[in-house]
Amino acid sequence: MLTTKEKIAYGLGDTASNIIFQTVMLFLTFFYTDIFGISPAVVGTLFLVVRVVDAITDPLMGALTDSTRTKYGSYRPYLLWLAVPFGVISMITFTTPDLPESGKVIYAFITYTLLMLVYTAINIPYSALGGVLSPDPKQRVSIQSYRFVFGMLGGLIVSACTLPLVNWLGKGDNALGYQLTMALMSGLGVVLFLICFRFTKERVIAEHNSSLSWKSRMSTLLQNGPFKVLCFAAVMLLTSMVLRTTLAIYYVKYVLGEAELVTYFITIGMIGNILGCACAQPLSKRVDKKTAYIRLQYISAIISCVAFWLPSEQLALAFIIYFLWCFFTQMATPLLWAKMADTIDYGQWKTGERLTGLVYASVVFFIKLGLALGGAIAGWLLAFYGYEANTTLSNQTLSGILISFTLYPAIGSVLVALIMKRYILDNKTVEQISADLSLKNHP
């Protein structure tokens, strides 16, 4: 029986993971351009180049976790083994050694690559763990709702505490402030990963087929049509989300002209994220997951467009609109991750092979590709519109930031909705597949 205590423990793992994920989304571009002193065009290229490494490591990590057999299970032990390395590398990434410009670029490439490698190594087994806590499709939305509510609590910690801690710990030295802040947050992340490891249990155990070659695994995976739809949707979703969240700081600081309100702006957005995730389970009980997901994307697109026409002096409305966008966008997130577990069941039902780790690894790769594309496009757009850090910006640059923050993410949300129309696993189909698998496993 899956208890509330175990769901909370699993959710705390995403609190730990999200401390880094949200920091990358919200602050890393700004950190590189305004603190470390790297040009936005180089930052954009950096985010994209690292994805080449992920293209290799993500599926390898997924296959490795599927083949892992320990007394702790297949996925949990990675939380124990990698929690401390994850914390250390996170702090190093936000460290600013005194180097010439070329040295800074090299240092950023090396540390960001290491950060993504260790993120892959701990987040893929963590994500796959959510698919083996329970075989019940209805429980999966609940599990993912707990996950993302607690994950967004990690984001709330990041949004509310990062800049105040940077100012307090750095005492005027922002570079030192970021380093010490990340040391503190990384330490918290280590503890939370260990709690997740201690209080969760794997219940869905796949039969280990060591004779299945890498080529056969990939061939089997590519027969899974719903999985491929989720991959395309994930990369488009994250690209638009990260583009908007990355530019939130620039929007508040330059378009609204209220740099001192950055922390409050992103914090109100994170509260919207948390409330949205909490509403996902009640929504899924009333509306088919596929239908709900598509409608939420259209709502997000409309809200994002509304912000484009908002006068810059309407600060209260700017906050409300950003809150609503975060609320509806993140309400869809647990539904997406619940669908991943559904595609694993579909793959086993269709081919006889259960590729839990490989499915999660592949989807996580596309999520991180979206993370990279969103960050890269943000950097390139800033460069294209003539952004220079800590200067008075031209009207053309301000207009470019506004368009990039509002209209481009809206286009992304519409494309996600159109992609998801090709997804065939509605609630009725998923329940039938689950019943068939249960009958097969327990005749």
C-alpha cells in the first residue's frame, strides 16, 4: 500500500532536484551574463552544445538503471550513491574563478557539462522510481502531483531565497554570494535525496532480460508511438517554458523597470506553480488526462499573449498574469509525467518488454533538450536584440525582450497542444491496458 508518507518522501527528492533545475532555469543565464561576464550569444551556444553529451549519456543511463539489481532495487540506490557528488558539482558551477574571458568560457563549459552529467545520473533513476512505486494508473497522477508540489517547493526556495541570500552572504560581492548560496542549497538537496532514498520502495519489478541488446532495446522503444509523441511534446513544452522563465528577470528589471521586484515576481510565479501542481489530481478525476493537457496548453498561450499588450506601469496586473500563467502551465506537468508511466505500460502490453529506465531517460533527454533550447534561444534573442548587461537599453531591445517573454512562448504552447492531439492513450485505454497486464501477471 502506497502511503502519504512515502509520496511525501518521493516528492522531497524532486525538491532536491528542483533546487538545481529551477536555479538553472531562473538564474544561470543571468549569472553567466551579469555576474561571470560571458556574452549572451556564447551562453546560448553553451546550453545547446552540452545537449550533444546528453544525447549519449541519457539513454545509456536509462539502460544502466534498467539493468541494475541491488538489495535496494534498480533505481533507489542511485539517490544514495550520487547525492553528494550532485551537491558538490552544483556549487562549483556557480563559482567564479578569476580568469580571462576565454578561461571563463572554458570553465563554464566544463562545469555546466559536469552538472548536466550528474543531473542525468541522479534524475533519471529518480524519475523512473515514480513509475515503479505503484502499478495503479490512478495512483500515478497522485504520485506525480506530490512530486511536483514538493518539487515546486524547491523552486519556491530558489525564487524567494536566492537573491536575498546572495546579497546577505556576499555582502556586496555577488560572485561570492552565489557560491555560498549554492553551497547552502546544495547541502539541503543532499539531505532531501537521502530522505527520498530511505522512505520509498520499488513495487513494480520488471523481469531482467540481460540478453536484450542495446539495438533491440532501442528498436523496441521506437515501436511505442505514444512515447514518441510525449518526446516531441516535452521538447517543445520545455523550450517555451524555459524561454519565458529565463527572461522573467530581464522582463522585470528592464521592461517593467523594477529590478528590486525580481524576487517577488518569480516567487509569486513559483506559488502559482505549486498551486497548479496541487490541482492536477482533482482535475484528472473530472477530465480525461489527454483532453485536460491540451486545454491547459491553449489557456497558457492565451495568458502569455495577454502580457504582451499590458502597459509596463501596470505592475499588479503583470504579477497576476505571471501567476496565472505559472498556475495553468504547471497544472499540466504532473499529467505529463503520469503519461510517461502509461507509455511504459503500453510498451510492455504491445511488445512484452518493460523499459522503464530507458523510457524515462529518453523523455528526460528531450526535456533537457528543451531546457537547452529555451536557454539558448533566450541568449541568442538577447544578443539579436542588442542586449548589453547593466546598461540603459534601447526601445528596440526592450521590445525584443517583451516579445520573447510573451509571444514566442505562446506559440510554443499552441504547438504542444497540436502535438498532443496525436496521443492515443486516453483514460479508458490506459485502464484497459492496466487490466490486461494485471491479468497477464496474475492469471
